[in-house]
Amino acid sequence: MPLSTLLEHYINQLRDAYDARRQLVKVFPMMAAAANDERLGRAFREQAAKTRSHIKDLKQIFRSLKEKPPGQACTTIQGYVEEIESLIMMTGTDSRLPVDREEAVLDEALIAHARTIEYYVITTYITICTYAEMLNRLDDLALLRQTLMDEQDAHGALTCLPVGSVGHKTTMRMKKVQTPFVAASRVSTGSTPLRI
């Protein structure tokens, strides 16, 4: 069914975000359990807890819209989840690498997948915030902006994890990384600036 109004686009994006959250709340604990570095595991556990909170916020928005959250699958996140599950299952199968090196490679791969997920979620929430603002749904916008900030913080935390914790002697310390996706959320969207 084609979408014909901004409200329909908004609800469609909310459903996509809800299903993404539903899938992520299950995969983050798996990633935490698979992580070899305790800081990385803790970051994934914290993200799982925040994701549960974000699901509650989305349910509140759906109630205010008199809509039900289920209805569509977020196939993008589904693909990421399948890749992560496959990655975790393959751990321990490469006999060419010493165990500690393979653990480091797994942690690096988990960070890369988590950052990819964060990029997707951040861009989704930028769109949803823009729609909420255009529709003058200010209560929704407050909840959605908080989620967007949480996602930006999660992305920053993953970016600033010391590389040395996952198998290298040097560490990567990045101050206030501004990726195109994070920076985009802090600039004007449409004719009205998105105030975060």
C-alpha cells in the first residue's frame, strides 16, 4: 500500500524503529556475552538496557497515535543481526590464529557491527525527529530526541574504546568524533532547525 501522507510516513518509520529495537534488545546481550573485553561487554549491556527504555517510549508514542507498534519487520537490522549471530558462531574455528588474537579480532568485529547499527539507528531517528517536528508532535519529539542523543552517545562510546583493549599496544583516543550522520542531526533539517 503506497504511503500518501506525512503522518503515514511517520508511523511507518516508527514501526521500523520499533521492530529494530525489538531485535536489538535480543542481540546486544549476545554481543555482551561474546565480547572478550569487559568494557566492551559492559557497553553492550548498557545499550540493551537503554534499548528496553526506548521500546517503552515508542509504545507510548504509538498509544498517543492510537496505533499498534507491530506490523512490519526492519529487514536492515534483521540482516545485521544475522551477520552478528554468524560471526559469534564462527569464533574459535580459525586454527591459524592464537586464541588471544582471535578474541581480539572478534571484539574488533563486534565493535564494527555495533557502529554500523548505530549509524542506521541514528539516521532513522533523525528522520523520525524531523517528521515529528513537521507534524507538531512535540511530546513525541522530546522522547525521540532523547533516544537520538542516547544513540549518539553509544556511537561515541564505541568510537572511543581503546583499541589496545582488543589486541593492540596503542590506543585510539578520539575527541568528539563528528561523523556525517552524527553531525547531520545537529544541523538544520528542512526549514526548521532540529534542536537537540
